[in-house]
Amino acid sequence: MDERNKLIAYKVIAFMYFITLLALIGVTLVRQFVQKQEVSEFEDIAIIVTINTLFLISGLLYFGAIPIQKLKIKTILLGYGLLVVSGSLFTYAKYNIFLKLGLSFKQLLDKMIIIITVSGIIVLFFVFFSFLGIRRIKKELKE
Amino acid sequence: MKNIYYIYAMENIKLKIARIEKSLSQQELADLVKATRQTIGLIEKGKYNPTLSLCVRIARALNKTLNDLFWDED
């Protein structure tokens, strides 16, 4: 394949992958909040979306599309904070606004612990791939 | 002072002249450098920015240097 054709193919495939991922996120949200389906009815889609998103961001970090060298502790903590805040808002909206289940303060606190832990695991996952990416670049530069 | 000849912004007339001097069609040059005729055409029109490796292959096929084909001096 000629290099220009490859470049065009990569761009088209990347764009369509991104659109598909957005569409799957949309489908998950519609099923949860509009159709009010049980999680078990769409958890297969949710798992695919979650894994894809995690590995998409990890891939961008590992291969240097996101400049790893510029990742500082402040940025990582900011990212962690954003994850916790967005997770909390989403949980609050899900239980108290959309599903109108109404959770007690203790129940919300329990969910917050899950959010904080899961967000921490996600951030560590990304930091790990960033570290692998930095190591890869250093190794390539040495050779 | 040397200026970079931005082949993605302007027509690459030097490349076209070098190709014609060698009596090569766009297709023949494309075959030599393992590209397509369209890619060669777009490079000559300044509508595609080739990779360095393709630039080197083109320069070798036309017995020119990168400077001759892709660099412009004041």
C-alpha cells in the first residue's frame, strides 16, 4: 500500500472508531436514563465501552500521542480529582434525579468510597502505561 | 539564507522538471519509488507532504539530492 493511502486509511479508521465509541456511550446512557433498563441488560455494551476507553487513553499515553514528559504530579492529581467529581455527580444524578431512588447520606458515602477507589485504580493504570511509554522512548533513544 | 520549500503549500516544479528530464511519466516514477501515480501527482501539485523516506527514494530515482528537489535557496 502506498504511504498516502495508508495515511488516509488510518485517518478514516481512527475517525470511525471514535464515532463508534461515542455512539456506544450514547446507547449506554439512553438505556440507563431514558429507557431505564437494568444494568444487567446493557452491561455487555458498558464493559466494551469501558475497556475500549481505558485502552484508548493508555495507548495514547504509551505511544506518546499525549506528551508523557509533560505529565506532572499536579496534572495527575487534577485528573484524579476530575474523575472523582464527575463520578460523584453522575452517581448523584443517577440515584437522586433520574431514577429518583433517593439515597441516604450513608449510602451516598458508601458509593463515594467506591468512586474514590475506582478512580484511583484508573489513574494508576494510566500512570503505569505512561511509565512504560517513557521507558520505551528512552530505550529507543539509546539504541 | 535557506528557506524550507514547503511542498505541501506550493507546487513542486523542481520535481516535475527533474522527472521530465529523465523522460519518466508520473506512473513510471511512482513504480520506481513504490508509490501511486496519484501520490506523485499530488506531491508535484504541492497537495501532499511526503515522508522523508519517500523524498529520499524519489531523489535517488531521479539522481538528484534532496536539496535539488525539496529545498529552496534564497
